[in-house]
Amino acid sequence: MFQINDNFTKIAGNYLFAEVARRVSAFQDRNPQRRVIKMGIGDVTEPLPEASIKAFHEGVDDMGRRESFMGYGPYEGYAFLREAIAKNDFQSRGADIGADEIFLSDGAKCDTGSIQELFGANVRIAVPDPVYPVYVDSNVMAGHSGLWKDGRYEGFVYLDSTPENGYVPAPPAEAVDVIYLCFPNNPTGAVATREQLKTWVDYARANKALILFDAAYEAFVRDPAIPRSIYEIEGARECALEFRSFSKTAGFTGVRVAFTVIPRDLKVPDSTGKMHSLHSLWMRRQATRYNGLSYPVQKASAAIYSPEGKAQVKTLLDFYLENARLVREAILSVGVPCVGGENSPYLWVRPGGDSWAFFDRLLNEAGVVCTPGSGFGRCGEGHVRFSAFNSRQNVQDAIALIKQALTKG
């Protein structure tokens, strides 16, 4: 008789953003004439860079001619794109990453879940709190946790990220096997210094742990002292892999392009202690389960590394960072603590109290959607997240409505 994977029954409640969408839909059903400004989910609003649009068209035209038609591509992606990534995103910053260590995919979200196929059954997971929910939920689905109890899953090691530590957790006292780190952080917008990341790399090497470093928002970093890759840290090639995404960098949320970096130096043991190349194992997994990104999409992706593409991407990123600055200043002006929004498109706001209650209040009084912090973990209670991904007019309108709601009575 068919039976489901029992681990799915352990997942607590609805997926955060599905619950946000449900509440917003219910509000709109009750108030069909009310305007709603969504500043919760991190989806881009501005058109693709012109250089990418032009290259996209060229790629489609190539597919229409026999002499330039492309069928199945390499599982890890075309060399022209991987070489551009290696040169511009890593080697230009002193990080020793080669094109052959880059694996293209259709989303960093997908890769952070898929990588778990390589985990052993008894792996011990450390996750920050608050945290991007996919890290937690996908590990629960894979059987790496115990039951949900008192707002957390048994079996995980939670790394508290609080106002006291600047939302950058320190390594735990106990040994773990896998560590999820995300900087600039989603949801808090916090960034980690070179010294803080070095502490994590040293911990991972000492404990033979694997760091899963999510750098999906690195392009928003403007402080030159802040590392944008874990591979800027000495020793990281031996203990870390890195996830990147074009979704926010170049507005590709609807195009779907990402990549995972796995150094050839990274060796991992099996249950007998025999060492294996994680790079080779992931390549074997890709060849079995994945047929790669389409050629036109990869052409459009490579275009962001052209001189025109770089300038257009910077304009996009600056636009969203200006949105973040405006929201940050507005929140702080009414006396509510707020971090993020300087090297990140997210703002982590601390109104205090029940975060879902604040979400409902802002939705009902202002028609503005944020994301409740408790949906990101127990340490997220008392906080909400705002996203800077929106039009300038919507941001300006939302700011006026938020300030009005927060200063009322």
C-alpha cells in the first residue's frame, strides 16, 4: 500500500508566504475598494536590463537557424556563462574560483533544497533564527529533524540572531555537521564582517563541518569592507559551498537563473570514513536529475557581465537600495528600531509585540503588507520584514500610510 513520507506531516503550519497571501486575499475580499501595497515578499518589479533583453532575443534567433541551433547543453551550464561568472564575481575580488567549479541552475531556492540529497541520514543541522524558511522546512521534509515543539524543531541547532549580537550569530559551543549562513541576511538585512566569517570558517574546519553559504543578495553590498563571497575568506574552499542567484541581482525572478559553487578541494566522508569529492558527487546528481538551463536564458545571463549590462544592473540595484533608504528613514523617524536596508534590500523592523498582530494592524489600517518576523523563527517575534522591491511611487505612498498608522493614537 502506498504511504506518504511521514516527515511531511511534521511541518508546522503553512509556508510563511502562503499564509501572508491567504490573509491578504481575505482582506481584499472584505475590502474590494481598498488599495493594497505589497512590501512583504522579495519579488522584483522593474524590467530586465536592456542588455539582457537584447541577448535574449539573439538567443531565440539562434534557435531559429539550423547553423546556430542548440539542443541539450552541458549539465553544469555553458562555458561562456560560467567563465564570465568566475571572472567577474569571484576572481575580480581575489577569490580563487574557476569556471569548472560553477554549476548553473534555475534557482538558489531549488539548490539549497536539492543539496540535501547528498547529506547522510544522521546529519546535525545548524540554522540561524530568524531564517529563510526553506532551509528549515526542506530539512524537515528530508527527515533531518525531530518534532515541532515550543516553536522549534527538535534535532536542529538554532543560532540566535538578536539585537544584542547585531543579528549575526556566533558558532555554537557544540559540534554540528552542516551550517546554513546567509549574508546579506534574509530576513534581517544584516551583513557579516570578514572577521565574523573567518570565525565560522575556522569552526567548520575544526569540526569537519560543511558551510552552506547563501549569497543571493551579495550584489547589494556597498561597503567595500564587507565580503561578498565566503571564498574571500582563507580556508573556505575546504569547507564551504556557495549559492548565488540572478533573481535579485538582475531582476531574473521570472527568468530563473542561479548557480552553486563547489570547489574541487572540498572533500567529504561517507559512513565508512572514505573521502569523496563533493564536486564530483554534485555533478553526478546533476547529470541524473537535471538537463540544464535553456540556451537563450544563459545568453541573457551572460549579458549582465558586459560593460552595458554591468551599468544597467547597477542602476537597478541602486534603485532598490534607494527604496530601502527611504523606508528605513521613515521607520526610524517615528521612533521604531530598524536595521538592514543599507547593504541589503530588506529592512528588519522591531515594533515589538506579536508580529502577526502588527501585520494585521498594518494591513487593516494602512493597506500595506509586510512579513511577520515570527514566520522566520522564534527570534523573529517582535519584528517584521519590509522589502524594498517595489515601484518608487508605491514606496512613497506606503511610507505615508505606514507613518500615519504608526503615529496614530
